[in-house]
Amino acid sequence: MNRSDYCHCCGALRGLAALRSEVGFNDIVVVEKHKPLLHGPGKSFEASPQLVVNVGVWRNGGCDDQMYVCDDCLRIGLRHALEKLTQMLV
């Protein structure tokens, strides 16, 4: 066995899961699709305002193509992100 056979966070055997060191997404949100833009004196905004949304989980300590983080550890990170985002929206 070599180092890519184990999760680099919890030590679990990789099994048949693919090598993976991170999970997440980057997305662009067009603001105008979600709320009306206000026009008028003193109101300044871009012609097409957009937000870049980024959510990601990766192993603390770096990663390379041979580092593996199991699905369970990635789920732990994603659940934590969801909890934090939910708290921000309250």
C-alpha cells in the first residue's frame, strides 16, 4: 500500500473511490436576476452587477494529485460550510 491508499485526514482506506483532494464550486450570480436594480441620482452600480460565489473544502496542509480526502471527510467540511452559511443568513 502507498500513501494514496488512505484518507490524509482520518486515515480510512480509500477503497474504490477516486483520488480527490478537494471539493467545491465557483459560481457567478447575476444580481439583477434576484432583485431589482435601483436607478436614479446618487445610485451607482455596474451595468451588469455580478457576485462571485466560492465554497470549497480541501485538506489543511496542502494537496497534490496523490493526496486523498475521503468522501466522509469532505462531507464533514461541506456540512460545516452549510452550517456557517445558514448562520449568516439568519
